[in-house]
Amino acid sequence: MNGNDRAITGIASLAHAAVHTYEMTVPLFVVVWLVEFETIPLGVASVDVTTATVGVVVTLGYGLFGLGALPGGVLVDRIGSRRLISVCLLGMGLSYVLLGLAPNMLVVAAALVLWGIAASVYHPAGLSLISKGVEERGTGLAYHGIAGNLGIGLGPLAATVMLLFVEWRTVALVLGAPAVLAAVYAARADFDETAAVNDSAAADGGSKASSGVDDLGEFLTESRRLLAGGFALVFVVVMCSGLYYRGVLTFLPELLRGLPGFEPIPADALLPESVRSTLGVESGAGRRIEPQRYFYSGLLLVGVLGQYAGGKLTDRIPVEYGLAGSFGALAVLAVLFVPVSEAGFVPLMALGAVLGAFLFVVQPMYQATVAEYTPSGTRGLSYGFTYLGVFGVGALGGTIAGGILAVADATALFLTLAGIAAVGSITGLVLARRAD
């Protein structure tokens, strides 16, 4: 890679890791918010803090994360990727600073809304920057994907470790600062964001993807054409993926908190008695280790391997059958989750590892499916709709999960998630039949 390639890949990878670090740290905070806050002040009235209301608050941020991807893609073609990535990083950093200063759940909601709006423009901006500015595009995309996966896995792990020593507000403030600094760097970095545009334009034959959507009428025309074909079924698949993903992860740390084997452990209990005596530490007086946080972080780290496996499988089997099989596995895992969790800590660890892998196996598969079921001239618009489905519609998974847990139990939640995965599996089979 040349210097321009490295500069672009570095900035895009940094921003990608930050987006997913912030995204996946929120469920760790949910556990704290349910305990710390009692009501959400709404001026003349207030509502109780429950899994249902917190689910709605989280959905506000996650929903905007997805809904903004479509207009974000249009903006990229108008003002360029550099500005949007800088604004994205600055907005995310400031949102976490606001989160760290939040006195109540209303300000928490405002911070998550700001994060969702800022983060929503990243994927169209980052992917567009790499596709137009990096000569060794495949290598750039590979590093970009690795950075995102590291953010998904290591970001929450870092937050978990910090929560062992400081309050959640301090963690939010610490996480927010690097993004603000990265925004300044991205705005001032020296690179050509269109260095590879001639090659891509030639390969694309001057399609609409190289010039963007010019007006509302053209946007509506291209969207209707896109959704009239096989992409409509692909859109169902990506919605199922998003709903399942958010439905499982949003309240997972909270669900694990009450299970056998996940009881809080006093941090000083890990020190030998002689060391505690020397330091003058009273047994059980310090902070507690929350095992469910480490389980959650570990599940996401396993997802890095799942993402890699999914990419390899995409090159070896028809993606339609891969989607059908992967969603089928997710349905089975959802049905088994509660019975296995009652069987003990070790069986649940094994199931969690498999679940973490399959949550991410489907991602490269549906990304490849989008490419196969859309024309190159509307590929950018296609991925805009894809992220709208995954992150926008998928954000409702948090609301669904919170609502079910407020009126029923974990069994009802996971059976609902199994049904969503079954729809994804059946849709994959329908796509396979069409392809055959």
C-alpha cells in the first residue's frame, strides 16, 4: 500500500473501531441504568425505568444509527467522506461526554440520540472513502473490517475492565475523549480521497453509482427498481439479522446477572489473605467483579472468528444456502438458550461461544448477497438500504426485547428471537430456489 492508501485506511479503520466500540458498550451501561435510575422525567410527568422504557431509549439511538445511513450515503456524494467522518467522530465523542455528565435518563436518551445521528453517516462515508481513495482496495477493506471487529470485541472488554475500578460516567468520559482528538486528526490529515476514482469509474462503466443520486425523483425511481427485484427478499434477511442481533445483545448482560455462576465476586477475594492483610484491605469491602460483563465481551470477541469464517464460507458455498443454514442455527440456539442457562455455567459458556460466532457469520454472507442481487449502478443505494434494515429496522429488536421482558420472561424473548431467525432461514431458502 502507498502512503495515501495507508492514511485513508488508518483513518477509516480508527473511525470504524470507534463506531462499534460505542455501539457495543451501551448494553453494559443498561445494567447500571436499570439500578441507578428510577424514573425518566418528561416535564409535567415521568415514567418508571423498566426494561421496556430503557429498551425504547436504547432503540432511539440504535434506530437513528440505521435510519441515517440512507441520507448519509447521499451526503457522501455531495460533500465528500473526509468531512463526514470528521463530523461523525466529533459527534460520537461529544455524545459520550454528554453521557458521562448525564444526571438522569432523559439526558442519557439525548446522548444516545446524538450518538445515533453522528454514527449513522460512518458506514457509507468510510466504505466510499476506501472504494474511491485506496488503490489496493481489497487490502484496505480487510484492515477496515478487522478494525471494526476489534472495536466490537475489545471495546466492551476495555469498558468492562474500567468499570471494575471507576463509575460508568467516568468510563463514558474516558471513551469519549479519543474520538474528539481523532476528529481533529481526520480533518487535518493529508490524503487524496479520490486517488482511485478513475480506476473505479472505468470499471463501473460510468454508472449512476459513480455520480450519486441527483434528486428526489431519481432516488425514488432507483429505489422502486431496486425493491421490485430479488433485493426485496434480501432486505427481509438483513432486517431479520438486525432484529435478532439487537434482541439478543441489548439486555444480555442484564439477563445473565441473575443466573447461577454469575454472582458478583469481590475483587479483593482474588488476592491472597497475606496480601490483603499487608495492604490493609478488608474482605468484601472493595469493588465487585461482574461476570456477566466478561461473558458479554467474550461472546463479542468470538464474533471476530465468526466474521472470518463467514467470509471464507461466502467464497465456497452459495450464499443463499449459507444464509438459510446460519439463520437456522441461530433459531436453534435461541430455543436452547434458556434450558442450557439452567444447566450450569459451563454449558452456557459453550453455547455463548457458538452464538457469538453465528451472530457474525451471517454478516459477510448478507453483504455478499446484496452484491449478487443488485446492479452495480445502484450498489451504493443498495448498501444504504442494507444498513437501514440492519441498524434502523433492526434497532426495534431492543424495544421488542425490553417489552417482552417487562411483561413475560426470557423464555418468551428467546422463542420470539427463534421465530425471527426462522423467517430469515426460510427467506434464504426461497432465494436459493430462485437462484437454482
